[in-house]
Amino acid sequence: MTKLRITGDYNMAYRPTVVGVDKAGSNEKDGLYEYVLHLEDGTMCRTFYNRFPEGWRMTHVSRLLKTPCPICRKDYICNCFEKFKGELDAQMKDGRVEELLA
Ligand SMILES: [Zn+2]
């Protein structure tokens, strides 16, 4: 039998759920947009989108430091949400990010 050592990887079971989005800024000419995402657990993330050259693409995500990280529990900067860029991006697109610009 192989004994498994607990590495903390179980935290990967965390899945963020976007429940709201605020548009925080934009540069229409360059196709750059900044949003604040509100997650179900109260965490807020700042994200940046670039719509050029190949359409809406999340380029960066970071947790706002208002609440401790739900993944690593740090209350200072961490990169945990980088791992969920794809997931958050998919949820933003399900919510039709284009419509937020109207
Ligand atoms: Zn973290």
C-alpha cells in the first residue's frame, strides 16, 4: 500500500462561481477592459480583458485584498486565482461579457 501524504492539493477542489461583475475601466481604442468579479463566497477579483487581436481574452486575474484568499487563506497577495483564469473566463463568456459594455 502506498501511503499518500497530504500536500494541500485538495484545495484544488475549490471552484469559483461568478455571481456579479462590475466594469471598472476600459480603453476602447486598444480593446482593453477591466472588471471586478464578485464570487459567491464573497471574494472579489480584478480581471483584465483584451479583445484584440483574436477576441475576448482574459489576460490577468488577481484577488482583491478585501477578504482572505479562499484557497490558501492568505490575506495578502497570492497567485491562486491565476489557476482559475480559464474557469472564470468561461463563466464571464457564459454571462456574455460583450453585453456588459452596453
Ligand atoms: Zn491564495
